[in-house]
Amino acid sequence: MSDTQTSGPAYQVVNPATGQVVETFDYATDKEIESALAAVHTAYAAWRDVPIAERAKVVKRIGELFNERQAELGAIATEEMGKPLEESKGEAEFCGEIFDYFATEGPELAADQPIKTFSGGKAMVQKLPIGPLLGIMPWNYPFYQIARFAAPNLMLGNTIVLKHAESVPRCALAVEQIMKNAGLPEGAYVNVFATHDQVEQIIGDPRIAGVSLTGSERAGSVVAAIAGKNLKKCVLELGGSDPYVILDTDDAAAAADLAWETRISNTGQACNSNKRMIVMDDVYDGFVNRLTELARDLRPGDPAQGADGTFAPLSSRAAAERLAEQVEDAVSKGATLHAGGVLGEGPAAYYSPAVLTGITKEMRAYREELFGPVAVVYPVSSDEEALALANDSDYGLGGAVFSKDTERARKLAERLEVGMSNVNTPAGEGAEVPFGGVKRSGFGRELGPLGMDEFVNKRMFYIAD
């Protein structure tokens, strides 16, 4: 997925629609980092002892504030990372649903679980908090990523130090303000504008019990190594290059419409986007032709306006240039660019949504994640060929299979090497649906019942007769 930190002198708001620096925030001092660690440590001692029903009231209020502040939050995200405004507001609304889900379902999800015993007595598994946690979050969903990490852990009684991406400091501060306004105790959630070196210090600090990162493979590898050296639990949600398999359809254009809508959501900057469209050869031509029509007439637009027929910028100029290099590499080696693929003039971050075919293994695009609005389509002639191509990836986040014959799609989806497999839908989504992957997409799960099973002491409790 995206890198969690960007280049620059400090935490900066750079509007990707213009490339202009709007505001700069200083890095935290070492003294401020120490104060944050002391605060979450002190808060944990009290927050873990608050009855879960009382914690639920605060968590529920957090969700309500995300809903009440949709317009404000949406405007901040749109300016900081270029997300179309309606999508930004929708993200804030989804955060409200996530906090409400864990506030409502959390007490039951965290309840003691009896174990059948064969030697008398009573045994159970208790779900207890483990301590202060560090969350390292990316820019592409600056509110949602926090919500799915923070909601279950605050319900459990853990406390949080949050290090957000350097490109979304206002989003980070807005979330911290919501936490305070909702009634979290002082220190239960603390935002820090930390440096890379300070992040390493935080992970190694004995007061921190674990770390969750959503970001790039590179960032995940570094964080996992530091966590492992310090014997800390970590959860990693990293890159993705999800297969999107169409076995058959009566309407290739309609199938392409859904695939395109999925691919360009958040301007293609979603870890579980359908980055590899694998289409049966009898559907392929009509599918590609329709994608090309959809991409051909789009023009750059202001993400705050979201006018029809326009596309938003990527999150940064560097992101747009990196995507352009990957596509240029493919075209130089024989791939076909059917539409789009034009890097706009700097310093803005526009890259026109593209349709790309003819990808082969010697091209970067075959193995690398294309984190932007590029629809890559592969033709196949059998279910087995589709499966082999779908699984020929270093990533294993999600995947989807479509067919008029649900059983046919189910059989192939059962064999996808992913953490989330879907039949006849781009993705099963909701606060109650676990999210996470396998292979180089990371490990651990967020959301749903599994979201409360990561940073938890699953303590065995036994009472003899």
C-alpha cells in the first residue's frame, strides 16, 4: 500500500490539486514524545479498569462526532490528499459506523468464553487489554484507517499513540480533537508528529505493548523488524494487487462499468482495489472497449467540486510520477495503453485514469502494485488459467470472482490465496467484515469480531472444584 511517510522537511499540508504548500507543522521534540508515552501509560492504568459498558458510551460518542463533523472532516481530507469531497465525507460516515459497531458489539465480543474441561473445574478464556499501542497510519484513508485500529482497542481498554502520515497532519489533529470531545480520558489517545527515529524509539519503549501499521511493504518490513527485536506484537496491512476475475457475463459493458467504478474509487489509491482484471477471452474485447470509453474523455477537475467527467489528483506529485514510470516501463516493453496515462504538469499531481493491456512478466506492472487509477486487464481462456494468474502474485490481500453460475465462481474463489475472497461482488464491506491479507500483504486482521482479537491478552482462567 502507500508509504506512511512522505518526503519533506516536516509534516506538511500540500494541496495535490495545486502542488502548493498550505501549512507546515514541526516534528515533535523528544520531550514531547516522552510526554506522550507517559500520558498513554498513565491513562492505561485507569482506562483498562473502566467497565466495558462505560467505555462503550465513549466509543459510541466518537462515532457520533465523526457523523456530525462529516463536512468539516471531508474538506480537510480533500485538501490534504485530494480525495473527491463526497468520498471524503463518506469515509467519515463509515468511521461513525465502525465506532458504533464496536460500541454495540464490543461487550459481547470481549466476553469470557467458557472452555469444555475434562478434569472438573471451570475454565474460560478472558479477553483483556495488553497496554498502550502505537498506530502508524497512511494517508490514503486518513480517517478510516484510524477508526478500524482505534475503535476495537479503545473498547478493549488499550490506549493509543497515533503517528499519522506526514502529508495529512490536519486530519490527524481533527481525529485527536474528536477523541477529546467524546470524553476519552486525558492521554488515552495521543497524536504525535514523530520522526522515523522517534517511531523506532516508541516501538522499543517498554511502555508500548504493540504496534499496528498500514503502509508499504518497505515500511512494514522495517516496523516488523523493530517490533520483533523488542518482542512486541505487530499487525501489518501492506500492499495489494487484487485479482478481479470475470468468468462470464451477459453484459460486458455493465461488468466493465462496475470494474471501473471500483478501480477509480479514491483515484485508485486503495490497497484492496481491483488492480488485476482477469477476463475470459470471449468477454475480453467488449470489456476493454467499454473501459476505454469510460477513461477516454475524463479531464482533470477540482476534487472539492467533483464535477461529472472529471478525475481527482493523486495524493502527491511524487505518487503521480511513480505511477507514470511504471506505466511507461510497461509500454516501452510492448504493453498497450488504450486511454489515459498522461502525467499532468507539475507541481499538481494529476494523472489521467488509464487502461493497460498486454502486461508480461518482464514488466514492472506484473509484480508491482499500481497505486493509482490504472485498469490492467489480462485475457484468459479457462478457469484454471484464471486461477493460476490470480495467484501468481507476491500479494494476497483480497480478490473477487464473477460468474452467472454462482457455484462456478465459488469454486474458483475458494482457491484464491488471499485474506478476503468475494463472489459476485468487488468486496464484502462493513464494520462487521474482517479486513486483512496473507503473503506480502501482511498479517493480522482489523474490523469485525477478529478486530478485537489482535492486541488482547487471551488469558486462560481456571477455577478448580
